[in-house]
Amino acid sequence: MYARTTLFEVDTERTSIDAAFKRFTETVLPRLREQPGCLGVIVMQTPEGKGMLVSFWQSSEAAAATLESGFYDAQVRELLMFLRQPPGREQYEVTCYELSDAIVTGRTVFPGQDAQA
């Protein structure tokens, strides 16, 4: 399994964190789910707008395909108006992971929702 991290910072002087997150969940997330080899995504953020998106991929090739096809850049363009600057990106091989069954629900969980529900 491979993971791609994307570091971002929402420009909170021009827009709200909620507006940027809504745009992501309505446009980028559905398209990401359709990508071959995509296993899921985690989005983390601070109240100030700094954040990290971690997407998980079955293989290095599946992750690379989204770069080669232009998919990644197209999704960044969807959100660029909300960001202070273009995001940074890294790719890693996942060598170990452990998640509680309570966390792994197979569905999107938004802030304020109970993962158990």
C-alpha cells in the first residue's frame, strides 16, 4: 500500500475552512473514489486552516497514474482558489498501519459525526 500526502493551507482571509471543505467533499472526494486503486483518504486540519490530506493507494503505479493522467492537478485546480499557495505533495510506501475497528467504518465520517453510528 502507498500513501500520498498533500499539505495545504486554506486562505482564511478570503474564504472559510467550511467552504473549502464543502468544495472538497462535493467535487474532489467523489472523483477520488472513482480512481482505480484508491483505497481511501484522511483529511486533517487545524482551526487556522493548515491541513494534510493523506490518500491511500493499492500500488505505487495506481498513485502515479493520477499524476500522469493529470487527475491530481485538475483536483488541485478545483481547490486552488481556497488556498494560500499551491499544496505540497509527497508519496510514501506504507510499511505499518493499525486502525481500530471503531475507526474503520467504510464510510465518510465528517467532524461532529459519531464514527460508531
